[in-house]
Amino acid sequence: MRTNSPGKVSLAGAYAFGYGALGMAQLEGDDQPWFHDIDPLDALFLGTAWPQKFRDEFEFANARDAWLRILRGTVHWKGIESFVREVVTASEEYDLPVDEGELMLKLTGRLEALGLDQRKLPANCLPGSALVGTRPIEGPPPDQVLPEPPADANERIARFWEGTQIDLPHDGTPLDSLRHGVYLLTQIGLRLDDDPMALLPALYLALVAKDGEEISDAGKRAVAWAYALPPGSSLIPITDVLLLGPAHGLSTNEMLGRLFSLPNLGEPVSSADRRWTSSPGCALIDLAFERGFSQVITRNGKVVRIDDTAVASFNAQLRRFEEKFGRPPGPDDPVFFDPDAETPQLPSLRSIETHSVELLETIGLSAAWIFAYRETKGLLPRLDGTFLTERDASEWNAAIASYMEQADAEFPDFEDNMEILRTNFLAREVMTAVQDPEHGRELVAILDGGSGRELLGSFLDRMAPSLEELVEEDPSLLDSAAEFARAWGGATLQNRVSVIAGAPSELDRKDTAAVLAVAAAFFARQTAPESD
């Protein structure tokens, strides 16, 4: 500690300072409620900022993320990666949650062996100087010039207010999300036409807020979320108007008018911009997944890594539930439900197994894999070919070996079977998008930069030659594709499909989001009922 004075600290020393600061706050009765949610990476950051204090958990978390972005471009980032790897490794070794106090104490004796006490952080890499005046802390510059409204602003504002009287889900764009958020607030008696400060919370409620959040917290959380948007986000110009408009003396309608001059107002919001990160405990999990860990255990439970494609698939299932039962699933409701039951309930285990085995046989999975699926009570490799745990992998391999011994057959080709699984899963994703526009929007966002784009993009690349032939035989397929594109990505994606119409022979070299729309048009025709 003596060699790690404030302003000249190593990562190991910063962790010691942060852990000590938490202990001192508890002893002195000065600890904040959110201190109890801090994990080791939060403690390390707290130590780099020590003795600085933060106004609340939102400022703390936004500062943490901004500081981590700064370190990514320096030689110190490898130390952060080593630290995260050690935290998760120790959690697995001791069978303790990453944010458990006992684990945090044990870590203090493990960091020197990693060499994290050797390199000191220069002053310009410490929060006290590196984050001064940055957007995650201060927000947009107060003297920033806001855009001027377009000529037809008044007509568009009038249409906007008419739309807020209708209870319709939003389409994922900032404009329609704002409309839906305003509708939600008016249902609890708020008048937003004369309250410009309520527009940002309305946008937050529609795009980010989870079920059960207190409406009274939406104002503070909305500001924290807007400050935390990653650099380059298409939402920043929109949230800047909502953040600065009241301070500039603008009325609600004047702020709306300025929003209508922004080109991204009608484009879908990316999944990254809809995430909440302004709390302790968020960054460590993300970095652990980035380092290849498949799960992280916290005091709140097990967090499992899934890519954006799997998230989109789960969201589609949530919408199926709401369509079936007229409400979102409650805490005790099964998300995957028996479609024939009148109330939410799990299908029987026997029916699940029977249906699943029939599906695996239909898609052509090898007999050995089907045997292993039944023997392990439902295990299958994930789409990347791995299992969630080593125990699952061992159980699966033992089942395959057992089948091979009984059948006296050669081992099935792993990649051939994985390709069957991936193709079937991704084809079903496209078919879901045909029926569920929100799912289509999520898939477009994945292809334009989300996790899982490699698998989905590869699938569409393989489909492209066949789609080329179909388009050449029937160019009207592109008309249907353009309609899907408009529903999923607005005029921009619709135009990208229109480009293909001029050169269908180059379909395989066009962007995959446009190819997705063509694939959806094909699947829609395949599944459409035949006319008499």
C-alpha cells in the first residue's frame, strides 16, 4: 500500500485501495446501499478513483465504463483482462459468487502472482484526470447547438400526438418508441405536452426499462442511460436534444420539432443502445464473456453467455406467450408453454421428448446424436459447438461412446451434425421473422453488428446462390422482400433491397441484412397456404 499512493497506483494496488475503502465505509457507517452490489472489477475501479466519491451508483458505473474504454487503447488493458480472468477462475475454484465478500478477500492474495503490482498507472490513466469533462460524467456540452426543425415540423408533431392516444407496441425506432413511452406515461395521469423534461424518461421506458421498475425512478435512470450511450451511437443526437432542450428553454413541441430533423429518428435502435449498464456488477460479466467464459456465478444467480441471436429467439417466445395469454409472463409462468393449454403451464416431459426427438430425426441428425440427446435428458452442443460446462461435455461424450459400443458403428462426424443443427435453428429464425416483425428487426440489428452475426451471416451466404436463381426465375420475389425490409429496417433497408433488384446476379455479395429479407420472402411463399 505504501508504494501505491494515490496518483501512482498499480492494478493490484488499486484493488487493495478499493477493497479497503469498502471496508472503511462499512466500519464508519458511510457505506452506500449500492456498495453491496460491487464486484471485484468495481472495487478495482473504486481504488483508482480513491479518495474521490461518487454522487450515486449511476455516476460510478458510467465512470467505470468510460475508464475501461480509455484503458482498452493502452498497455494496461492486458492487466484488466488478466484480472477478470483471475476473478472468474477463483470463483470457479472456490465455488463462490464473483461478488461474494469472501472471494473478494481471497483475491487480494492472488494478484501479485499475476504481476499486477508491477506496472503503475500514469496519472492520465486515472479517473481523476482522464474523465474530467467527458460525456459519461458531464453529459453533452450545455452550449451545444441543437438542430433546427424541418419545414413540415408542425404537421409531424400533430401526427405524433395523435399516435400517443393509441395502445400499440412500438416498432423499435426512436420516434415510435417515444410515442409509446408517452402513451405509457399518460396512462398514469401525466401530461407530457407541457412537460419537456418527461420526453427522455418516456423514451427510456419504451426502449430500456424492465418490468417492475418504479416509474418514479425513470427520470434519473433515463439520464444515466443517455450519458452512458457508447461513442458513435446513433441515439446520441436524439438524447442530446432531450437532455438539453429543457435547459435551452424549449417547449415539448419545440423539442419534438428539432427531433424531426434528425435522420436516425426512424431507424431501428441497436440492441447495444437498449442495454442498461449504469449499475455496479455489469462490466465484469461482459468482460468475462469477452474472454471466453461461458458463465459467471453471482449472488443473484448464474449468468450464462448467449449471443444476440439466442436473445432474439427468446424475445420472440415472450411475444408468443403474450399473444397466447394476453399478458406478459409472470414470475411463476413458464415462458416455454404448452400451446394447447388454456392457462400457462409446461408441456409434459414426455411430450417434450417425443416432439424433440421427432424434430431431430426429421432434420437428419445422426442416430448417435439422437441417442445421446435422450440419454443425457436433453443435452445438445450449443451453436458454437461447445457445451455450457465440462461436466455436460463429458456426459455427452460418454453417451456417444456408449452408443458406438452398442451399435458397433463409426463415430458420427461432429461438424456435419453441427451444421444440421445450425441450419435448422437459423432457418427457424428466418421463418419466425416472417411472422414477427420485431424478430426481423432484431435479426437485422445482429447482422449490422450484433453478436451471433457470423453464424447468421454464414447461413445467409450459403443460401444466396439458391436465392439468386429464385429471383432470376421470379423477380417479384424482391417486391415481397422489400416489404419485409421496410417493416424491419425502414426506408434505408428497403432501398438496400431495391439495389439488389438492379443486379440480382450479385446477391451473394450484397449485405446480409438485405439477403435476409429475400430469404424471408422465399420462406413466406413456401409456408403460405395454397389458394383454391
